[in-house]
Amino acid sequence: MVVDPEPVPWSRHTYDGLAPAYAAANRTIRRGLVPYADRLLAHAGTGLVLELGCGSGRDLQHLESLGANVVGIDLSAGMLAESRRQVAAPLVQGDVRGIPLRAGAVAGCWCVATLLHLPPEQLRIAFAELARVIAVGGMLVLGTQRGSSSALELDPYTGQYMRLMTRHSPEAIVDGLTAHGFRTHLESSTVDDLRGWVLVTAIRHDVELRGAQ
């Protein structure tokens, strides 16, 4: 069992180690997410679409297969290596708390399951970075598991690594994004593979950020 007390290096080490097993278990996009991918790409048009936390490339491959102009960012080099087996898109190693893109660079952002691995007190940092890199009028699709807990849990893929799993309430996601300059809509789905998830679509709008400091 491997545990690192600092969330970011710990997450990097964890996912470097379990990347092959994770990729083998996660080969296709969740069925319930497909309509949201279609909506994101229709909104973004020919603009750049970022998958933030692209992992082993499962969702990124789906976006690329639809003809999107995509880039993937992930903290884990091991996960990026697995992504490279799936996609031709540019891949960048980076942190959700300091996204290595210029302000307003993306027309759309796909951020599904990424915030599960942040401590709750750092959620606002991620929201501020999303607000920075998504252009005014750009769209965000954000998904995370529903709940109110944050704890180390044994990974289900290898049984060898502990990973931080932080689950968020719908209110925490919607209110946080709204405070950082997004018009948000809490989605609902009856598809089984999204049961227990919070799914939000949001549009970046041109207002002074409220409560972002």
C-alpha cells in the first residue's frame, strides 16, 4: 500500500502506478456522458476543447473521434502515456490548480471525475483556473461524484494504492462555479452509469468575478 500525505504528488504517484490497470478497466466513455460530449462540441465549433484530467484517454478519444480540436491535460505521466496509445491530440502534463494554458484559450472544457482528487478547500482554486482558461461564451461540462466526504480509499484497480476521493454536493459545484463567472445548469440523468454523480453544464460569461478571492 502506497500513501503520500500531499495530495498532488500523492495523486501523481498513485496514478502513475495504476495507469495500465485503470486504462484496461476504462476503455469506453460512460454512456450517459455521450449527449453532453455532443453538446460541448456543438457549442465549441472549431475552437479548442480541453479535457482537464484526461486520464488514460477514454473520453479524449471519444471527443477526438467526433472531429474535435482537442488537447488533454493530466497530472500523471503514466496516465498520459496510456492516453498516447488512444489519441493523436496534444497531451500536456499539468495541474488543475495551475492549468498550463493562456487565459481564454479554450472554447470548451470537459472536466469529468478530475475534482474527485482535490481536497475540498482547494475546489475554489480549480474553479478560478477554469474561469481563467475558458473564453467568454465558452462551455464547461463538469462531472463528479455526489456526496460530502473526503478520505483516502484503496484503489479498486490494483488494490495497492490509496487515492484521495472527495465527493461534492450539487450546491458546492453550482455555487462555486457561479461565484467564478459561470452561468450554471445542474443536469439530471436517468442513465445508470451516471447514478450518484453531479453533472453540470456551464457557460463562461463576462462579469467581474464574485467571491473568487
